Amino acid sequence: MCERRTNTAQVGAVGVLVIIVIAAIVVLVIVDVATTPSPPIAPQETCTLVHHIILPDACVCSVASKSCHPTKTLPYLIVFQQAAACPTLGCDVDLR
């Protein structure tokens, strides 16, 4: 039988490929966070659904000190949940 041996060039190539994939994921997360729009400036408290590329979608309140809870959720990465719909009545209202 002929034994196959891996040489250092193959191990190095796989290592470089893994580093490139990790770097690409980190860059996508940074772009996702940086391009997230700020909460809309509205005369009253409103919730807005913000879509992300990598991170889960979330409800954002127009008032900085308050929060929104989604009215509907969708699965995200098998065990987590992301927002699918936000309440239109205002912030700090949990209609689940």
C-alpha cells in the first residue's frame, strides 16, 4: 500500500484558507454593524424593523432610552430568534 503524507505546503494552504474565511466573516459583521441605520427621527415613539446581513434582524425604537419587542419572530441559526414584525403602537410595548 502506498501511504499518503501531507506536507507542510498543504497544511499551510489549509491554514491560510481558514484565516481568509474567518477574516471575511469578521469584515461582513463589521460592515453589517456599520451600515445599520440609526433609529428614525419621528415625532412620536415608533418601532422600526432593521434588517441586517449577518446579525439577526431587530426592532429599533425612535427614542434612544426605550426599547421595542418584536410581535413576531423567525428562527435564526437554529436555536436563536430574530424579529419578523415590530409593533406599530409604540416603544416598550410587549405584544407577544
